[in-house]
Amino acid sequence: MQFSSLSNEQRANMRHLYLDIAWIGITSGTTSSFLAIYATRLGASSWQIGLLTAGPAIINLLISLPVGR
């Protein structure tokens, strides 16, 4: 999609969409590292910490595999 063919309102919407996606990435990364540290302090085993860190990848696979068909 070329940005030169978009109206000013559409350009603003695209800019806000990109910024929202970036913000979600930042908060997701911060939250996942916080959860691993918090679980460690609560006494979680290494297997449980591994499940916490593998969760996003498992969700990504569950969503992307049916779409690939």
C-alpha cells in the first residue's frame, strides 16, 4: 500500500495503527519478563517458567497452523 495515495485522515489512521502495534509489543515484552521474575520469586520450577515463556509461541502456532491450510 502506498501512502501517497491515501488521504490525510487515512495516513493518520495508519500512523496510529503502527504506534498501537508498537505499544502492544512493548507492554507484552515487559509483562512477560515481569511474570517470569514474579513466578521465580513465588517458587516456580524451571518447567513452569518455561511454560510461561513458551506460551506466546504456542498461541501463535495454534492460530497460524489452521490459517495456513
